[in-house]
Amino acid sequence: MGEAADRVVPAWALRVALVLFVLTWIFGPYELRSAVPIWIPFAIALGLELQFLWSAFRQPRASRLDRRPQVGDRERFGYGEDTSELLLVHDEGRELWIPYAGETDEELDELIADAREWADEEEMLPPTPQAPRPREIWAPVRRFLTGLAIFAVLGYAAWFVEARTGWNSVSGAGRAAAVERYSSEASRIADKPVTIRCDEARDYVGFVQHADGVALVGGDRAYLTPEICHDLYRLAFDDEVDSSRTGRAIAVLAHEAWHLRGVRDEGTTECYALQSGVELGRRFGLSDERARQLMRQQLTENALRTGASVEYRITSECRDGAELDLRTDDSRFP
């Protein structure tokens, strides 16, 4: 019983953890969806379920505790398979089987003393190995199939949400029009024809590069995550603004466009992107004040960058009238 429980509890703990992760992935921040593709936790969970199933078949089960008189008890008193006249007596935490046929109390005490002496002798002998019971096939298979059913339901829920809320929910024609629009706007900033691609397979961005966008400095093509593409689509085609997400999407597109223009340093590129983001936001339908507000918010968030993203932090030269100011004749910054 204990060995089987050791296998069941981790399986259920795994399923509970998977349910919590999928719910967090669906309803949590979009950064989680962009950083972790949903198939990774499902692959890990499936591998562990297979390991549980394999372990259940490999390990023999211990035999159940038999409460009836053991073979030695029956042979000692010559009862064979008939145990109807053996009496179970609990003695100092031990169970003693003794023959009983209406003996007096004194005779019964003598029988118990004899049984106690025999039990002491038995305890001195090495234990007799017990033959394992045949494996129960259906129990581990049933648990495995239950896990698969849970995975299937969670997988369908994740697919359903992703297909109707993210970049995948946009029609093919809509995505093509959006990509053409992004490329046109990026070409303005890069000052040359460039192409923007939404990396739906995440071969270049997202969980591979841990970035929202990537571009070869001085090249002619950049890649954005599906989440950034979708936030830009909501702004340019649906007039929907989601504060920091919209501002971040504008800044990422402008950032990669400046890389395509030939700017290499990440801090300088980010400074230029936040300034160009104002005009880019206006072309996407924002008012001038709203576009500046979003870029100022990105400027504030930039100062909080730490760790691997610290190279994107702007310097003291990224301010009104300083070296990186693109419009020295305009006192508004960005």
C-alpha cells in the first residue's frame, strides 16, 4: 500500500501543478506566453507520467499482510489448513496463535507461555522471504489514462484560448496586411526598404532569444514575437490601446528598425526608438499626447532594467538637448 501511494501522490501532484501552470499561462501576463511555449510543460508532464507507468510495471509488489495463522503456526500444532481451533492472543505487541479446546485458565496460561517461548525462538531466525504478488496491470494503466485525459482537456483549453485571443486569431489576410504595414513603417525609420516578419514558429525570438524582436544590424529583415505583432495589430487595425503593452510594442518595432538602419549599441538604439516611437504611434492612430505618454512610460520603465536586459538601459545623453536628442529644436522629450 505504501509503495503504491508513493507512485500515486507524485502523479497527482504533477497534474495539479500542470493545471495551475496552464491557468496561469492562459490568464496570466503575456510575457509568460511569449517566454514559454505551452507544449514544454505538457512534454515534461507526459514524460513523467510514462516514467510512473514504467516504474509501476518494473517494481514487484510486496505481498499483503496475512492476518491468518502462518504456515509455521499450523505445522507446529498439526492443524494443516484447518485453523478453526487456533486462538489469536495479543501478547506485548505480538500476535500468538495457540490451540484452544476449552482449556482452563491455568492450562491456557501454559499454552501462552509455550507460544511466547516459540515466538522468541522464531524471532532469532532470519526472516523468510515472501513471494511477491502478481503485478496489478489495470491500476497503473488507469492512472496513466487519467493523466492523458487531463492533459488533453488542458491542451484543448490552451489551444482554444490561444487561437481566439492572440496573433493566431487574426485571419491570414489580416496578418498579411499587418506585416506589410509594419514593414512600411519600419522602412521609414530605417531610411531604406526593410521587411518585418512575425516569428510564429519562434525560431528567432521569444523563448529562443528571450527577446521581443531581433534584427541584423544594417540588414533588411527583422523578426517580432507574435505577441508584439498582435499588440501592434490591435492598435493599428482595431484602435485598441493597452497602456504599457501597446507602448512596448511600438518601442520594439522602432528599436529593430533602428538596428536595421545600422545602429548597434542597444542603449543608443533604445533611446532613438523611444523618440521615433512618438511619430510611429501617431501614424498608427494615437494622438500626439497619447503617443508621448506611452513613450515616456517606456522611458521610465527603461531605468528599471536589470540583469540580462541592463544593456538596453539608456545613458544620461538620452535627454532633451543632449547628444542623443534627435530633435534639438523641440523641447519635448521624447
